[in-house]
Amino acid sequence: MYIGKNLAKSTFLDPETRRAMGEQAVALAKAVKYSSAGTVEFLVDSSKNFYFLEMNTRLQVEHPVTECITGLDLVQEMIRVAKGYPLRHKQADIPINGWAVECRVYAEDPYKSFGLPSIGKLSQYQEPLHVPSVRVDSGIQQGSDISIYYDPMISKLITYGSNRAEALKRMEEALDNYVIRGVAHNISLLREVIIHPRFVQGDISTKFLPEVYPDGFKGHKLTDLERRELLATAASLYVAEQLRSQRFLGTPRIPIAKSKQSSWELSVRLGDGIYPVAVSKDGSSFSVEVDGMKLNVTSEWNLASPLLSVTIDGTQRTIQRLSRNASGDTSIQFLGTVYKLQILTKVAAELSKYMPEKAAEDTSSILRSPMPGAVVAVSVKPGDMVSEGQEICVIEAMKMQNSMIAAKTGKVKAVHCKAGDTVGEGDLLVELE
């Protein structure tokens, strides 16, 4: 699991420390007579003491950040050196202009231990190359498969700006405009990290994630204003679809006299809350009343596009509608996080309370695989007694081994896997009595 922490220049390093690091890296390369592109890594403590970690005899994944702020093509220089040509630049000739930030976009579920692997086919894939000052390095395309056998990185997403704030703002826009369907991805976590006050201020350490998210990552926490914006956008999207369904190739499907509805009373469920929302149409805009407040929502309402640009009381948002069904359920990616909503007419909402709800599965007595992978080991058999927290089996996926533990104390009723099996996300592994 990797998140976007690669920024240059560093807010922590001063010119003296950076120069000392460079001198140490050069000294190491000379000592081993190394004559190609390479990367020397250091760890730095809070007092700016730095310690050698490792050297990679190649360019690192972060090299686009260096290229953005120096204007050099490091790959070209590496190939020239390999061919026997001398370097064309001296250290004093290399400038540092502006700021760049890189995020590693991964096929991972950030809600599971900050990033358990996800597999599947990229049913839809669109890189945000239309956003200014964006670079995307990737080796996949729409239709590619993400398997359990390789690193789940989808791409390197790099943005550049004249200063750090500009580079981060462009990264935020790029993440909002990145379309990935078919696998879970870590864009929601990446976006939350780059807008977090600590990250923006440069207060970063290797303890950032556990300190900021001690209970795990839960997605973006909506403010009251953002909640109203999401509800108003979802309601407007619902009405726009209703109006589109009344037309066929631009021609009304029903008599004009019967299709002049201009206001709608809706009930929108978001999380544990149910909110009455009133929508009225005014040209291409919608006036939406939520919590006693009116919001003006405007868009081109191109419902066939995976990206939808919406302006809410003058604030532009880029959203993605991921799914919907006939029961009013819809999923919308808003501010990087996917929210599940249910949108019903007022009448349908009143009748829905008579609909039976499916009982939630008792997960304390079963163990399901949280990710696709291969079973490395199974530690129990039917009839064994296990304690809460005891390891039951080990699943390996994408170079990582994950220990699966019992959720409660009990007797093993059945074991549905063995070492060497390949399992999918959600597959039943072990049952307890």
C-alpha cells in the first residue's frame, strides 16, 4: 500500500541538509564505481539527522517529480550514459522550479487496513489528462485485468504548480476527474490525505496514517454545507433523469399538457438520515430546498458522461454517478468518497416502510476473505476450539500475507478452504458454531 507522499521540494529539508544528502549519495556511487542512473534513499528524523536506507540501481517510481521541477528527462539521460555518452549537465546547472506531487493510484480498498488489494477488469478507465499540468504514467488501459499476481498499482499521477498549494490543488482536481470502474481504488484516501491540514502544512511523518485515522479510514466526513450540496446534487440528478425519460430522441413521449411538472417533493436517505428535499426547475437549473435552505444547482446534465460538472451556488464540483437502480438506490462519488443514497418520491417513501428489510448477516460466526488471494496456511480443523483474535488462516495477495483471525471464541463448525486454494473477495473460509 502506498499513498501520495512524494513532493518536491520538501517542506522539511533546508538547502544545507539537501546538499549534504546529495554529497553522501555521490560519495556512495563513487565508492562502488556506479555509472548509471540510481536512487539513494535516506530516512530523516525530527532533528534533520539523516540515515542511509538503501540504494536502488535504477530510477525510482518518484522520478517524474524530479523531472517536473528540473525540466530534465532522466530516462533519456540514463539511456545516453548507458550508450557511453558523457553527462550533459553539472549539478550547478540543474534548477529547481515550482513544486510537484505524485500519487500512486492503486487497485486497493482503503477502507480495509488502508489498502487491501482488489482485482478485476477495468470496465471503464479515463485518465484526467484534460486537467492542466497533469502527467499520468501507466501501463494499463480500459479492459485491462488487475490480477492477484502483480503489484496492484494502476498508475502514477503527477501534478505540477508554481508553488506547493497550486500543485496540491491541481492534484485534488485530477483525482476528482479520474474515472476507474471495475476495481476498488484508493483515490478517496489519496484525496483526503492531500487536503488534510497537517499534510497541507507539511507536518508529515511515517506515523501520519495511524495518527490521523486511529480507527481506520472512513472516507470524507461531510460538513453540513457539503451534506446539503450532495443532497441537492443527487436530487437534481434524479429529476434530470426523470425529465430525460419522458423524451425520445428529443421528442416528448407523452402529451405536452401532461408533462409540465415543474416541482418535485422527494425523500433522500443518506447514511442514517432521511431528508425531505423539494426541487423546482428553472431553465437548465434546479432550485433545491434542503434543511430550509435553497441551493441553486446548474449543470449541462450530460447523463451519459462518467464525469459530471455541477455548480452549486457558485461552487464547482466534479462528481461521478457510479450506479443506480429502479428502487431509487444510487452511488455518487463526491469529494473523492463514494456515498450511497436512496432517492424516492414522497409517496414512495411513505410506502417503503411497509417493505421488509433483509436481515444483516451475522459475521461473528463466519470468516470471509476480505480480498482475493491464495490460501497460504489453515491453522484449524472442524471441532477445534478457537479464541477471539486467534489466527485461523493466512491469505497472500500481491506480495503481502494477511492473517485472518476469529471474531469470537467458539468451536470450528466447518473449514471451506485449504492451503493452495485461490479465493475471491467475500468467499466463505471458516464457520464457527
